[in-house]
Amino acid sequence: MPNGPILLSAHEAGHAGLGSRTVSSPVSRLLATFVVLATLLPGLAIAQSAPSSTPQPSEYTEVQRLINARNPAAALPRADAYLQANPRDPQMRLLRAIALSDASRNDEAAEAYTRLIQDSPELPEPYNNLAVLRASQDRLDEALALLQEALRARPGYATALDNLGDVHVRLALRAWQQARQADAAIANRTGAKAARVREALAAGAR
């Protein structure tokens, strides 16, 4: 996806990383798996803007520049001012949602992406970016469904395909961990699978 991280509050250049939590007990052991995974999996990529066939106003460029500069506090007022005159502009609404996510206003960002999906269901970027937010909250089934919608909107969308691979890996690791907890007899087999996946991811990250 364009400028660096959907899977998670960062951009492809490095903003996004997979979310994780820790505790202790069967549930905490499962969550601990995601902590390890978070250090191995690349961040899901956030789409920075929707493609447009028309020339972009300079305000788009400035809001995008502020987002890339990690300055959502400055990007948001400019996006809001533009949207007062152009409330249905999908490009600026997408940029505003990205800025909200960068400002850790994730509930507002999720609502902004959801409304954009409702108004412009043909755009794949909002599905992708909302999937990144959901994955950061370990809501992997929702993230999977959203990425599938992004690919229905644009088959071959490379960013969504990349993120889809990351989500499938996380789902696989979660399933193996749950299998180990349900049946100790297969613990070695599932543990070996998870270890091989982690080793491959660590090698790919180097």
C-alpha cells in the first residue's frame, strides 16, 4: 500500500505495527503469542489516498505532507476546513481518517472509514485501512472480511493482498496456539509449525 501502514496505526514507511497485549492464564498465553508475532510481522499497510483521475487541489498535497511528517494535529484542521466546503470529497475524507488514526483517535477513525465505505463502497482503500485498525485490536476476523471486501472492490490490489497475508499468518498462529491448549498431544506438532513460521518471518524482516 502506498506510503507506509493497514495492518496498524503507522504507514508503510513505518507508521504501522501489529497491536498486541499480554496477561497470564490460557488467554494470556494466547495473547503472548501475538506479542511475539508483533515483533516479527511487518506492519499492515495503510492506503494513503484514493486514486483520482483529476488534478489534486494543493490542499490535498498539504494535508498529505503533514500526515507524512507525522503531524496529524496540523493535518486535521486543514482537512476539516476543506471538508466544510466539500463535505463528500472521498479523497479528503480518507486523508482525514488516516490523520485521526495517526492521532490515536481510533474510534473516530473507524467511524470515518465506515461512513466512507457506506458512501463510496467502490473504493478499496477505506476497507483496507479499517482492516488495519481492526487487526491492531486483534479483531482478526473483522480485518479478514474487510480485506476481502477491498479485493472485491479492486481485484489484485497489492496492499490489501499483502495485508491479507499478514492476517492469515496471525490467524494461523492463533489457531495453532488454541489447538495446543485444547489437546496437549498435538502441542509439539503445532508448536513446530508456529516456530517455522516465526523463523521465516524473522528472516524476511532482516
